[in-house]
Amino acid sequence: MPTKHHTHGGRNGDANERTPLVSTSDNGNGHNHEHSPTYKFFLDTQETPGLGSQKPWVKWPAHVWHTTKTTLLSSYVNILLVFVPIGIVAGVTKWDPVTVFILNFLAIIPLAAVLSFATEEISVNLGDALGGLLNATFGNAVELIVSIIALMAEEYDVVKSSMIGSILSNLLLVMGMCFLFGGIANMRDQNGVGMEQTFASITAQTTCSLMTLAAASMIIPGALSMVLNSTEGDEAVRERTIINLSRGTAIILLLIYVLYLWFQLRTHHNLFSADSQEAEEADESQVNGVEPESRESEVAEHMSPWSAAVVLIVVTVMVSVCADYLVNSIDALVERAHISRNFVGLILIPIVGNAAEHVTAVVVAIKNKMDLAMGVAIGSSIQIALFVTPFLVVLGWVIDLPMTLKFETFETVAFALSVLVVTYTVQDGKSNYLEGAMLMSLYIIIAVAFFVTPSESFGKSN
């Protein structure tokens, strides 16, 4: 999730990424429809009968139902919530492990969407700084929960692969889809001339620099490990050296992430704000002789912060339960499907955690809101690289588990090359569908490489 929580509405009442599933009041001409009590009770996300009652036995049940209804109607993907109880029952009653994996895989996707929705609802009332910090903390909560459970189970390959996979899926797959579908939907201007979509170049330059730092922090432990393997005969000394380097590097990365948040939310927030981005678009539109779109900021609140906090806690617990069954069934999936653990972590788990954000990014890119789309794609990658990954190293330090930043060699090379390609692609602040196809093709190539390579090969390379 991006660290900004302001969104912009389109012209003439166009839908955007914060529009609920069911339209509740505005018909597009500024007039309100008076809906029936049945409609308000079941489908209205703004109003529920009984909310304004002075009687507690009427008000509180109405409040609970309103929160539940608003949460369920927050996204189309919530239809998959039916798999949550089925997946939990499958795990408790010990169904076939592959079936348990698939059911809980499908269950976590809508839970991630609800988690994202609840976080945004809390952020609405907290202001830029606290709201951005909350989004930064919970933006990748699903990946963090799954990784913590895998770390506790000492599934280090799965943890590291899921971290790399989350970054690659955002940098290559999500951004590639944004560039591809956004470029196709906005291929020509009003004069029929081919055009490119634009986004804030300062955001692209800053985030690419941070991703390059993250890549270096993963390359250095791997390179040092190769040196030690050829010069140091004591395996215990080699492992202790890499662990110490990883823990020191993790602390530095966490400090850089805090500094990045302070830079974005406090000292240089004007460079990342909606006003600055609209001013850039207006200037460019004037140069091109095109009238800029008029946008008005709108922040819709569908539930109270306390209600959103309760939803956040409940969903986090449910994600933890489903993730536990998901991780415990990975061994059977790897053995039966003859795929590597690295593929499970690199491709499958990131899809679970980022599905809702992927859809949001593509939708806003099609609506030509590239700054918001870039915030979802690159912002999420930075959170994984500079916060979640080093946090897991520190957590392993606390609970005495040897979690390090020494990633599998092929994963490290794939990540470094991806950062290089993305940097060259976004540094000009412009995008088109051809660049999107290039990024997506690189992601598919990496996915195929990990799919066809057995786990034993990765183990030997380590």
C-alpha cells in the first residue's frame, strides 16, 4: 500500500479505487436518491437503520451490522471470503495437505483486501504523518504474518523467496500491468496522437535509489559468503560472520526506512503530495496545449476508526490462522507437485498477499492516475525491502534463529537485474504499454526459471 492515503475522484462522478461496490446516494448529477429501508439495511455502505437510535440495544447491533456490511461490500474480491471457514475447517480436520494449501491460499486473498480496506479507513482520520506510518506498517501485513509463521517453522527458503517474490511481483508484474493496460487505455490524446502516461519523476528517482540500496544489501552478504567459502575452513565461523553482517545491515536498513518515512511525510512531503503532482500535470498540459483535468480531493469514511481497528484485529487473527495451515502444507505441495520451495515463496505467496493491491493499481492506472499506481507498486516494494525483510532478520535474532540476508544466488541475481531494468524504465517519469510488456515478460521469464528448477538445485547452490 502506498504511504499516502489521499485519493482523487474522477470527473463527472467517475468511480475510483475507493468507490464501494454498491452506489449509495449520488446519481452523478448531485441529487440524492431515497432508498427503501431494505436497501439501506443490506446494501447501503453509508447508512444503516438504527445507527442514530438512542437505545443501546438498537444502536450497537446496528453499528455491528453496519461495520460488517461495509467491510463485506468493500471489494469484489470479498466473494472469496467463503473459503475462509472452509480453509480453517480443512486445516483443523487435517484434510489432504494440497487441498488445505489451495483453500487457505484462496482464503487469504480476500482477507488481504479487507486488511487493506480497514487500514485505509483508520488512516482517514489520522492525518498525513500517522496515516502514512500506519499504512507503512500494515501495508504488507499478510506477507509479514506468513513470513513470521514460516520463520518460526524454520522454513528459511520460503521466507527469503517470499520477500524477493513480493518485491519482484510489485516491481515487474504490477508495474508492468499498470504500464501495459494504462498505456493501452490512454494510448492517444484528443488529437489522435500517440502519448505517454506521466508520473512524478522525483518519486521514481528516490524509490529506485532505495531499491538499489536494498539490492546491494542482499548482494554483499552473498559475495562475502563466497569469499569465506574459499578462505575459511571452519563452517561455524563462516555462518557466524554472515549472521553478524546480516544483523548489522538489517538495523541500518530499518534506520534508512524510518528516515525515508520522515523525508516523505515531514520534511519533503511537498514533493510527494497530490498538490505537487497536479501542478506538474498542469504545467505539462499547458506545454502540450491540453486542458488539465480538474480534480477534487475526496476522502470517504465508511466506518469509525474504532470499528476499523476491530476489523483489523479480527482479520489479522484470521490471516494468522490461515497462514499457519498454508505454511504447514507447503512440504506436501512441493513433494507432490514437484515444484521448488523457492517457486512457492517467490510466485505463489506474493500473489496471495498482493492480489487486492494489484487490482487497485491497474484500475487507477487505466484511469490515468499513474502517481497513485506507482505509489502502490513501488511503495510496497520499498516496505518489503527496507522494513519487512530486515525486521525478520532482527526477529530471528531475538528468538535465536539464524535468519540472514544471504539469499540464494539466483534469487539475488534476478532481483538485482530487475532493479536495474526498472530503474532504466521509470527514470524519465513516463510510461507506455511497450515498457509494461517488457517488465511483465521479465517477470514471466524469472517465474518460469524457478518453476522448472527443482529445490535440490537451489539447496546445492547454497
